[in-house]
Amino acid sequence: MKNLTNLKAFKAYDIRGKWGEELTPEIVYRIGFFLPQILKADKILVGRDARLSSGDMFEALTNGITDAGADVADAGLSTTPMVYWGTGKLGFDASVMITASHNPKDHNGLKVSGKDVKPIGYDNGLKEVESLIEKSEPVIPHLVKGKIEKIGLKSSYLSFLRQYTDDFSGLKITVDCSDGMASLFIKELLGDGIDYMNCSPDGNFPAHEPNPLEPENRKQIVDAVKSRKSDIGLIFDGDADRVMFIDEKGNFVSPDLIIALLGHHFFNGKEQVEGRKVVQDIRTSKAVGEYLQQFDVEMITWRVGRAYGATKLKEVNGIYGGELAGHYYFRDFYYSDSGLVAALLVLKIVNRFRDEGITFSEMISRISSYFNTGEVNFKIENKQVAMNAVKDWFLQNELPVKFYDFDGYRLEFADWWFNIRPSNTEPYLRFLAEARTKKLLDEKTKIIFNIITQFK
């Protein structure tokens, strides 16, 4: 059990860490060994990204699964959404995607799903796996070792994705796959005449890290969109469960605003839509709900992360949902997230508006006129005390019209709002605010920053 008691890789939503340190072959073997027991699965679908350590991860994980007596369906190189789709389509009781998503190349991880593509996070399964790793030794039962069989999902998944394609020949499109797994499908979906960059899977990520939220990783596509005069740019993360967008002026589009834009696909001109509910995370711009009012939509605000967002979408039987981080969940995609589905839907909307002479940037400007801080991180040890101090100041001095007390706090006022929350994966207190005017935003954030910095 030595070297296994410090399991830092177990996070709120998944398992993720530096390969060889926080994740080792022995830890991954044990995860594989105990997963069938926790998820009550006798066959597990396993896919993997192109990271340099993913082959070793696959070997350790599947040795554990098969030693426990369960079988493995090997999906090979995959996007994370392809594994979700395969789990639901073929009725697997469990699946694992080997990926560290947007993290640096020396990291890796595991995204786990249960029956009906239920997200498995720390609160509903991973904690039990962690406990078994810490307290139990794998005892190989006197059973026939499980089998590993290859399963071909790519062709049928591509056919599924093609229902969302359109004639995009009138659009100038630039795509950056970040040398990640969107490369498996993007050229077959969009065809020729597209400006592709970094669209070959490469675990070294030679162009830039596969995290589109970081401005330095978007520089290449921003420059390309402007120099090539593209109508839109798409940039995917490493495992293709997220996508982000660049407008024709080279501006990064805040991912939460895409939740509003998607209303034009799901509701525009469609009176009889069952369950007109959309899920947004607690950081989402107030403009999203205001914009979707034209479609008579009920907005559901919930916690950050797939383990929460996808589960809530299913619970309320919503049409779709999204997050500030660029995840978009769809009822018709087993309530799961897919960067490629989101990308194709946005392209269809942009294509339609372009035919009416309306550019992507003009569409986005119609959604939001708020001034926004963006997400600001504070490295603070005692996050809860700092959060409470901010909350208490406003409850005593400026009563909110709405108050959410999950995933940190979100306080909404007539002309501005803020969210303050502890990161579930990093040692940060995260802050975001929005206001109708720049002056109001500056005034309120100054008050909040002065309170927070007392605890740094």
C-alpha cells in the first residue's frame, strides 16, 4: 500500500494528475480492478486520447479490469464524446475515457461514466474507488480473466454526427484542433475548403497546449481568422468535449453566450418543443437568460462541472445546457457534452444569419451588452472565510434580488451580479462579476477585491 495513500489525482469530476507522480501504473491498475465492483459492470468500454502516456494507462487500467473478471471493449483512439455516445448507444454499464483533456502533455486522467452515461464523480463512485485503493489489496478471484475485444465505433459515430452538418460552402471557416482528438472527425465532417490547423493527433501538442481558455493558446487561430478574413474560428480542447469560438474580427466569444445563441437552433420557429428548459452554470452571464426569454425558455442555474451539469439536465429533462468553460450538453446526446455537436450547430446558425447579412460578431453583440471581469483567480488558503466575508458585506449593505448558495455564492442585483466560488480542482478562489456599465463594475469589484485581499 505504500505510495498509494496520497491520491491527489481524485478530483470532484474525474481522476487527473501528472503521469508517473500523481498517477502511476499501480494506481491505475487498482482503479481498473475496483471499478467493476463499484459500478456493477461486467463489461467496460474504454477509449483513449493520443497522449504519450495513454498506451501505458490503457495497459494498466485494462489489466486491472480483466483481473477483476470483467471484459473490456477497446474503442481505441477516441474523443471523450464518442465514448459517451458509445456507452449510451450500445448500453454499456460503464465506460472510461483515458484523457487529461486540456491539461499539459505530461498529465493524464480518467473520465468515468456509469449506466445510461451517468457521470461518475467523487460524490457518486470515485470516493469509493479511492477508499478501496487505500484500504484493500486486489485479490484476483478464481475466475477466468476478462477479455479485451476491439470495438469499432468511429464509422457509426461519424454517421451520427453527420446529421448536424449542412452546406457550409458559403462560410470561411478556420479550425484549430489543438493537435487533439477532434482531428479524428473534423475533416470528414467539414470537408475541403476549410482552413485547418493542428488537426493531426499528437500527444506532444507541438503548436500549443490543448486549453482554449488560455489566451496564449488562441493566438494562432486569432491571427489566422484575421489574416484569412474568416467568418468564424473553432478551437477544440484535447479530448474534444469542449469547443470555443472566434468571431470574424478575431475576438474570443465568451462560451456562456453560445448558450443563448443555441436557442436559435432549438427553439426558433418551433412552438411545440417538449420541456423548454436550459441549464446554465452559476457563472453564466445574466444576458443568456434575458436573451432566451424571447423563446419562452425556463433557465435552470446549477453547479459547475459535467458531473453536475449533465446530471441536472437529465433530472429536469432539459433540451440543452452549457458552461462558461465551453461544455455544451444535449438531451439528444444522452444529456452529455460534445464539442463537435456544438460546433456544427453553431456553424449552422452562423451560416443562416450570414445569409441575412448578419455577422457572427453582430449576433453576439445582440446577446450581451454587459461589462465583464472575466474569471479572476485568488490564491487563498481559507477560501470559505473569504467568501463569507464578501457575502456578508453585501447582505448587510446591498440586498440582492437573487441569492444562490451552492457552488460558492452568486448574488444578483438590479444592474450587476457576481459569483465567488472555490475551485474544485485547483487551490484558487474564483471570482466573476458583470454590470451594465464599466463604472459600476469597477466600483463593485473594488469593494470585493479589498475584502478578498485581507485574506491573502
